[in-house]
Amino acid sequence: MDGLAGSPTEINDSPNGESQNLAPKLSQIIRPGGLPPRRGNGYDISLVSPSPEALLGAMLMYLDEIAGRLGEMQELLLSEVPEGKVKAVPWTVTEKVERISLPRSMITINLINDGPDSIFWNLDPLEAMSGTWLELKNTESRTIDGKVPKFSELWVRCNKGETAQLRVEGKH
């Protein structure tokens, strides 16, 4: 019998480097004298009647494993729950193509051009590098909504010789 599903069968933490078997021994699970007749190289486990204590121990081990995995899933789900907080990132945009990394992934971002010139922007780096830009004129704003936090970066530039002040407000 190899041990319970999801539980380690061996641990190697002894000082002499030997591994220690953590799987329950057959004699710990089966009542004395409760072994069925031998078949070939082993016992016919389908005829074994484990003690109530062994069943309870095995059930508690399974429940402990399930609780640990549920805790991990809860942490993962809570990390995806939006907080609804707004963060603002001010940026001076020049003719150089720049990537603005937002403090964390945002659900919604609001781009505000405080001027004096137009800003060209894109959320997709491949499109930005291929020359596909969206224009945000002086004093314009644009809101991009998402259902989950997915906006983490923004690519921006101005025309040659121009600059503009951009505010990026995001809800995460």
C-alpha cells in the first residue's frame, strides 16, 4: 500500500540522510488477524476490513489535505478581487516611445491629456511598435474599461519636438 493520495510517502530530513517512510503500515490499518489469505505476491486488499480508528485517521489526513488546497485557492481568488481604489500616475510624454508601467493591473484606466500637445498611445506593444497609435488631443480624456484587472502597461509618444502632460488614473 503506497500511502494516501496527495500525501508524501517519504520524507528525507533525518540527520544521516536516510528517508523515512510516512505511509501507514498495513499492520496499522488492519486489525490483527484480519488479513485475508495471500494471493500471489501480496494480500487481497479488497477483503481487508480496516479498523474504525484507521479509517478515521485516513479521513482526517484527506480532510487536512483538502483544507490546505482550499486555503491556497482562496488566496488566489482573493488576489483577483478588485479593491475599487484609484491610483493616479502623472507622466511627461515626449517624442520618444515610452512604456508606462502602472503600479498594478487595473480594471479601468482613464487617460487625461493636460497638454499642450497631442499624445499618441496604445495598450498593445506590438501594435505600438508597428506604428498603430490612437490620438489623444490636448485636454481630451479617454476611459478604457475592463471586467478584470488586466491593464498593466501603456505605450505613449508625441510628435517630433512636442511634449504633453499625461495623467493616467486607474481603478484596481
